Amino acid sequence: MSQALLPPAGVTSEFLAGDGLRLHAIAWTAKDPRAAAFLSHGLGEHAGRYAGLARDFTRRGISLYVLDHRGHGKSGGPRAYTPRFNRFIADFEDFRRRVVRDAPGLPLFLYGHSLGGLIALRWLQTHTDVPLAGAVLSAPLLEVKVQAPRWKLALAAPLSRLLPALPMKNEIDPAELTHDPAHVRAYREDPLVSSRITPRLFTEMVAAMARARAEGGRIAVPVLFLVPGEDTIVQEEATLRFAAELRGDVTVRRYPGFRHEAHNELERDRPVGDVLEWMEKRIGNAD
């Protein structure tokens, strides 16, 4: 790979969550930043998987900040676990405040993918007074499409009470994330990627999806939805219904034939280009 195509080196940092848990984050800062984005990643992954997106953003003057959610990547806590979904939200708000201190006065965008899209939605719905230039939601988890075995679903609620942090397989097949074999291989070989979920995270996730669908009217910022057409992990139809019910500045971009991680697909330049063009217009409006 040529030096020009290599992703930029990010700056890592750590801070303590409100309950004392150690959280890890990476910042990729543009040379002459015109805007900043803070990103919420998906289940089992981590901030480092967004180095490629950071390359695209920083080239356009947009700094990118990514938090490893609790129980993910280099952040503390049992893997793929949270005691309550609201802890994700509180962590993300603490992270946003740090981003604003690092990038004062810049237009600020939110980016959420998959489970991270659900976290982003719940953050938007509970922080309506926070000024944002806009929010990008990539395959947000509003309904699950990949199906766990019936026995696992039946045991989810009792295990959430009795053994909330019990690690269980999360049913995500890495081959269903993208058609790009290099990204699939990297995902499989990444020591920071987890293939687990816990009963408490599952039950909290299901409850959060229901609340997000019920409270769409609380979102008051411009929103861009990225909807892959060959997504076997989240329900495309649920995203389209949700987007159709929102008022205001709402844009939907559909990508037929794309799998779950549109930003890691073979034709990733299309969705990434759409995101950057959408952000550019709103940066111009903020100037």
C-alpha cells in the first residue's frame, strides 16, 4: 500500500467513566480542522477499526474521535457487557464533552454504526439540547435480523438476572459484514474484536431498540441514514420505517448489494463520499 493510502496515526487516550471504569479512545486530528465527528462503533468491535474512515475524514478537514465502548476494545469491563444501556449513553456523553474541549468551536457531527447507531440514537433522544451539525446513522440497530437459537432467546431474560455477564456467541458471521475479503480476514484475526455477547447486554439492547423506535420524534438534528441492501444483521425495513417517520432534515441513502459495514465494502467510496458530501453542506451552513 502506498504511503498516501495509509491511514493516519491516531492519538490514544484514557479517561474514567462516571462509575470509575477505565475507557479508551482514539483521536485522528485533521491538519487544519473545519469540523469534528465523534463515533459510536458496533457490537464486538473497537475504535481502531475506523482508521480507514479517519483517513477519508481528515483529508477533508474533519477530525474523527472514536470511543471504545465499555466491554469493548481496550476499554475496561467484562467483554460485551453493560449493567444498564444508560451506562453506554453516559459514557458517550462524557466522551462528547472531551471532544468539544479538544475541538472547541468546530461544527460537531455524530456517527453511529449498528449497535453504535442504537447508542447514538438513544443519546440523541436524551440530549436534545446539545447543538450538533448533524448525525450519520449507518445500519442502526433498530431491529435484529440475525437470529439466535430459540433456546438462547428463551434463556436471555433469566440469565440476564442470574448470570448477566455470562459470555455467549453473538451469532455474527464476519463474512456477512462486507464483500471485501481483506476486511473479513482482518476482522477474524483482530485480537481486540470479540465474538461474544452477554445476557444483560442482549436484554438491555432489546429494551433500548423499543425505546428508540417509540421516541423518534425527539430527534431534532439533521440525520443521514446509510442503509445497506444486503444486510443480514439488522433489519433494513425497520430503518426505513423509522426514517420515514422523522420530521425535518432527513436523508436516506440506500446501497443495494452492500452488506452490513458499508464503509468497509468493496465500493466503500460511494457511501463514504455520500457522508462527506452531506457533512460538507452542513459545515457550509454552520460557517
